[in-house]
Amino acid sequence: MLVEPISRSHARKRFDSEDKEVTRFLQEQALQDQERDLSRTMVLVDEQVEPTRIVGYNTLLMAQVKQEEIPGDRLRIKRAIPVIRLGQLGIDPEFQGRGYGELMLMDAQARIDEISRKTGVRAMMLDARNEKLARWYERYNFIRFPDQFRMFKSIDPIRALKLI
């Protein structure tokens, strides 16, 4: 398996997810956003069997939040806090249950760790789409914002994974 940047050679229209928005984003928006430098999408392919078929993907983008939006953050900073958002993460249902979701989450965290060593990044943030996904992300030490599906993970626990 290989994780690589999305390109025109990937069979985007063939990817299907159980979540219509995750499917729509990959098929219609991911490549355009990447070409416009709005986000970066990495795709997982089996380069030995079918190198254009997308098994799964993740998308990262920069964002800023107010410090009070990060639960438990102790520093008192009166300006916007830089974070990297996991905008999307999806695995084709045909390939689910094989650990590819975890692989793509670890890939995203490794890239965030690398970026954080070159520029300021306080945390990784994401919006889980439902309770089941929120519980899945909690297994990887993401913390929920009170009464919502927005979640975060500070940069220190990401670095502690030693993915790079």
C-alpha cells in the first residue's frame, strides 16, 4: 500500500463511501482544492494491484481558532491559535475493517508533526460526523469539545507518537 498526493490519474469517481459528503468531496472537490492550495489530500492506493484505485484518503488544511475553543488549553493567548484541521478521512467500504482508517489517521498525524517542526501548530482538530466516529477518534486520544462532535488533539501527544 502506498500513500501519495491525489492527482488526475487517480480514479476519483470510482471511490464510494458510506458518507455522501466524504464521497462528494473526493470526487468533486479534493483535487481542485489541492490545485488552488486550499488543502492537501493524500490517497491510499495498492500500487501493486490497482495503482489508480483509491482505497482511502485524508485531507488536511490550515485553520485558526480562539484559544477558548481548545478545551483545557492552559496558556493565555489573546490572538488566533494555529491548528491543522483533518477536513476529511474516508475509506471505501470494500476496504473497511482492515486498519486502513488508522493508517490514514496516522499518516495525517505524521504530516502534522512534520509541519509543526517548521511552523507553529498548536493542535489537530476535526469534526466527527456522528457518535460512532467520535468514539473511534477518542480511541486515538482525541478530546471532544463539550456537547459536540468537534474534537482536538494537542501537538505534544502527536509528537509523542514518533511517527516521523
